[in-house]
Amino acid sequence: MPIDDDLRVEITDADVRAAKQDWLTARDSGVPGIGVDAAFWLYARLISTQAQQLAETFRAAHRRA
């Protein structure tokens, strides 16, 4: 599937760490369940997206080799 580089957003380790911290803060500070769920959803999406990016980079590197 082709990727439109104008729409691509790179997810960094710092993005994932920040989302995890937001989720843990929401969980531990008594935020209503829906807020905790939303923070966890974002954290999980960032992990998944970053994993896909790493896989694409790996595949691209091995195609050129």
C-alpha cells in the first residue's frame, strides 16, 4: 500500500513515553474511567503505529539490500 508522505506522521519514543505517562497519571489520579480509557486508547494506538513504522523501515531496508 503506497504511503502519502505528506500525510505521514512519525511516532517517536518520546511520543510513546508521553502518552504512557498521561495514561498512568489519569489512572492514578482518579480521572473518570472514560478519561483513563481514552488515554490508554491513545497510548495503544501510538505503540501500534510506531510498530508499523518500524516494520516498514525494516522492509524497505531489506528490499534495497
